Amino acid sequence: MMNLDYSLASNWLPLFFFGAMGVSFLLYVVLDGYDLGVGILLRRAGDEDKDVMISSIGPFWDANETWLVLAVGLLLVAFPYAHGVILTELYLPAALMLMGLILRGVSFDFRVKVNIEQKPLWNFLFYFGSLVASLMQGIMIGRVIIGFESGWQGWLFSLFVALFLPIGYSLLGACWLIMKTEGALQKKAVQWAKGSLWLSACGIALVSIATPWFSPEIFHKWFTFPAFYWLMPIPIATGLLFILMHQILFNFDHNHYHAQWIPFVSTVGIFWLALLGIAYSLFPYLVMDQVTIWEAAASTDSLWMIFWGAVVVLPMILAYTAYSYKIFWGKTEELTYH
């Protein structure tokens, strides 16, 4: 009986950690995605708007990065072999991403501490750090999807994802500003969202079309019957959300406060559907067509010990994240330090 329980645990524990890691990456992309998007949009804003934009993400941006730390930590402790393979392949973009995130953190504090004539420099560095981090994340996502294909076509695909991810983040950031600001800045945010809406749609569509081309297994998972019918709700729902956002943004009523959250929630839905499609395409591999979650998993005894820690830590992080958003909900004000 004990051997049977041990065998069952060796099967479902890797699934649990794959799911926990997937949820962590999902929450990171959405939560840190909007504040990276606000950072990217900072370059397009006037000096009178920059402080309000930074203030809108001030209570959240640092905590949002917790999900990236958790996801990479789960990869390290639950799937050590895959961690070694993945970070070896992604060492350079991961290092550049971390440099971008560090630059954002430094700029966030320095921009309000330095002399007024130095503030534009730190505003630019906040934008630059946000853009670098977004581009590197796009490269890493592209490389993971295609299983680190080394040919020029694989690198072209990754660069393509890197180009469109900041556009998607800009859409998230603009919709966040629509929800969190008012007046002239909100009107600018609506225009920014309009400009990135269909570019984001093109990026998702082209990536979705190109991905099966690199992997016969992904092609088989999406384009064989009856799976094709079961998966159709994902692209259909994504298309409907883009159409909904188009209708709202191009007929936006700045006085209708109750509808101002819809663009942001719709964009979150689009990102979730896109990442759900990627997760389905990759499963059960951590390195596409090379290493499955069971092959990469740590020993069952180690997973059991980590499991109890994860069961405690995950709800706590979710709880304080939800609580912080509840406390700082509503329209933002200009950021000040006392």
C-alpha cells in the first residue's frame, strides 16, 4: 500500500508543481505586465502626467515581481534538471532582464529624490529598464515555446515575440491607466490603448500560427480531431474580447465610471487565454520535445517536503496581493514622498 501511495505521489506531485509554477508565471505576466506597460508608456507622456502614472503602480509594482521569484524558485526546487537546461539556454536574456528590472527599481526611487533637472534622466531610465525587461521576456518566451531551436528561423521567431510583447504590455498598461486615472491623462491612455489594440491582436495571431510550424507535436495537439473542436473556444473568446475592447475604446465615455474597468479586465482575459494556449501546447514538456515534467522532477521525498511549504506560502501571497489591491483601489493621486 505504501509503495502504491509513493507511486501515485510521484505522478501527481510534479503536476501540482507544474500547475503552481504556471499560475505564478501567469500572475507575473499580467500583474508585472501592466506596470512594465506603464513604464514603457512613460516615454510618451508629458512631464505633468509622469508622476501620476508612476503613482498608479507605486503600491503594487515591487510586490508584483514576487510572482517571478516564486515561479523561478519552484522551477529550481521542483524541476532542478529543467532549471539547469532552461537557464543555461536563457542565461544572457535572463541577465539582461534582471538588469532592466534593477534599473527600474533604482529609477523609481531616484526620480523623486534627485534635483529637478536630473528627474528627466531617471524618468528615461525607468522607461528604458521597462523596455529592456519586456524585450528580454519576449525572447525567453519565444525560445521556450520552440524548445530552444538554434536555427535562424527559431531566433527570428523569438525576436518577433520580443517585438510584440512590449506592445501587449503597453495595452495592459494603458488599460490600467484608464481604470486608475481621470481627466486628460485618461484620455491619452484611451488613445494609447487604441494604438496598441490591433497590433497586439496581430502579434497573438501570428505567434499562434507560427508556433505549430516549429513542433509537429504542437501541430498535432491543435489540429487533429476532436481536439480541434474542444480548443476552438480559446481563439474565439480571444477574438470576441478584442472586438469588445474595440467597441469600448472607440466609443469611450469618460463620465461612465462603471465601465472603465472593462478594458483592463478584457486585456487580462486575452493574456490568460494566450498563456493557457501556450501551456497546453507545451504540456507535458518543460523543454519542448526534450524533457517532460516527470523526467525533470526532483525526488518524491523532496517534492513532498516542498509541497507543504508551497501549500502554506501560495495562499499567503495570494491573500496579501488581494489585500493590497483592495486597500489601494480607486483613482490614483500624484506620488509624493514625505
